[in-house]
Amino acid sequence: MKILIVGSGGREHAIAAAVAKSPKADKIYCAPGNAGIAQIAECVPIGAMEFDKLTAFAKEKSIDLTIVGMDDPLVGGLVDVMEAAGLRVFGPRKNAAILEGSKAFSKDLMKKYKIPTAAYENFDDPQKALTYLETAKMPVVLKADGLALGKGVLICETLEEAKEGVRTIMEDKKFGAAGNRMVIEEFMTGREVSVLSFVDGKTIKIMSSAQDHKRALDGDQGLNTGGMGTFSPSPFYTEEVDALCHKYIYQATVDAMAAEGRPFQGVIFFGLMLTKDGPKVLEYNARFGDPEAQVVLPRMKNDMIDVVEACIDGTLDQIELSFEDNAAVCVILASEGYPVSYEKGFEITGLHNFEDKDGYYCFHAGTAVKNNKIVTNGGRVLGVTAKGATLQEARANAYAATEWVRFDNRYMRHDIGKAIDEA
């Protein structure tokens, strides 16, 4: 089979690595890809939002299967465009990708179908939002309605912080058009857990749990980022929690989307908060998480293409998802200054140290090739992932492996997975 992967980050590198393990994958392309993906796929210079060019390329190369990794093209309707051209593509259609594309939509969906989540109100008028805050209980969470690269969420401890947050999102438009509407919701406390799932429109199969670390600095301080590291499985995602989620959240979400005439085929990412009142949904994403994919996919035993095709064909009920009985930890090596401002173009050395080392991976997130050298080309540069028999062992392996690779301006958190010790 000829396979095209759409995207350019660490998630797409993890997807490409999983696809490459399948005996069905004869040729892999990635658009636009990055320097790491280029080692296992042919990268083509087409942007993820260039729908016409992607479609023309897929037809020209007789691509058998396209996997869309990124949120923007999914929410924008790439799947619809490619399907209309007679192409086989994995990912939700535009009317289903709204599950991630609009936080207001997803919150209203959960309210309508009684899926547990935080209490909230939606606003498209900043003055009404400011008035509402005067009587709201602090702290509160402010969320830009649209896509904001995982950064459009502000946790506000005081009324003044909350008012400033409204101005930042809705008036200053820090997150662009994503802030035209906004959700204000109650602040929930508890452990956060990420759960990825495959969905074929009616059947849902849950992958291994994970936990992301969003804040830029150690001790969960600093600004929200796209994710500074993750581990899998989460020791806090117990059999009891799993049973509650299956009963009240997972199938209920799939059924709700179908009932709304928006059948979901692809990957649903459930961001969960394990509260004293049980698990509740923090957010939905309509694709693999990044960096969650980097710790979940390396542990999946199934042939990736078999599972993806079952989602497209509506036969997921015939697939038994299976994961290795071990653990994985991913530590993000970022550029100093991320997520605000940072320099690019520094040479990366030591990447050869990962070659032929079983259980160790270096997923490229923001890299490029310049003068035949691999250089930094983003805020999040590399995702160093390692497996271990236990989470503690995987964590030790991952941090040891971060020393194998170097570049100027390198920054990372040193406490990824520290919560493991508290389990």
C-alpha cells in the first residue's frame, strides 16, 4: 500500500513509525513532514492546509490510504475534500471534527446528552462575559472556542485575572479568531488523564491511558504549551475509573455524535479530570494527542493499518486492541523561550545514538535540514521516548536518553512523570 500522512510534528513522526512497522506499508509519504520523518518516509513540500494540492498529489501517486494527523486540516474539512475525490482517508469529516473545533459545541453536546463535565457558560460578547464574572466563583477556566495550538486555556485565580483573561482572548485576540467565542467554566480539581480511542462511527476502542504535562516549567509552573512530556499508562486510571468512563463518557460521546448526524470516524482524544465526584471530560480532541501519541503508539501491538482501515470500514468491533505490558515516558526537548519566542536553526547532534536501540525513540517535532545538517525549526524540537518494565524505569531511561542528543538553546522539564511516585 501507498500511504500519505498529513502533518509535520512529533505526533506524525510517531504515526509514521507505527505505520512503517506494518507489512502492508510499501511506500510512505508525508506532507510536509520533518527531518526525522524523512528517515522513514518521503516528505513532500505541501502544507497541511493546501487541500487541493494534497488531493492532487494523492491522486497522482495513487495513494491507497491518507492519515490526517493534525487538527487544523481535520476541522477545515480535508477529509471531506479527499473523500469527494474518491480517496480513502482516515480522520473525522468536518461536521464531526467540530468536536474539537468548537469548545462551545462540545460543551453543549455534553450538557444535552448528560456526559459529565464542568459547569460552564458560552459567550460571544466580552461585556457579557465580564458581567458574568462578577458573580462567578473563583478560580475559573477561560477557553477560547476555536483551535489555539493547545494554548487557548487560561486558569484564573482572581476576578482581576479573569477579567484580564477575557480581554486577552476576546478583545486583544491573542489566539486570533479562536477567541471570537469563549467558554467560562468552573475550575475542577483532581488528576488529569488523557485517553485516546479509535472510533468507526458506532464502535469505540480505548487505547492505553497517558498523562500530559502542559505547563512550560518544572512544578507545573509557567505558560501552557502544546505539551512538555507525557507518560503511559497512568497509574491513576484504575479499573474503576475505566468502568465509569465506559458507562458514562466513551460510548455516550460516540452515540451523541451519531444522534446529531455527525458520525465520528477517526481518533477521539478524551481529556479527563478525575474529580471526587468521578471522572469528567475536560476537553475532546479529534485526533491523536501530541505528545500522547509518542508514548501510546510505540506500545500498541496491533498493525496500525488494520486498525485504521477498520475505522474507515465500520468494522472496528472485529478488532481487539492490544498493548504491551510495560510503560513509556516522553520528555520534550524544546527551544529556550518556548512557547513565547525562541531562536531556530541550531544544529542537532547525537541523533545517531538512537539508531538500533530497542525501546528508545527520538521523535522529531520541530526540525529541518539545512546545509545537510539537521537543525532546530520550532519551539518543541524533539520528543525523547523510552520504554521500561515500570513507569519509574521508563522515566529513568527517557531522561538518560535526553543526554544523547544536543543543540544550543536546549530546554526541558526535569519532572515529567514525577506524579508516578505519588501513585
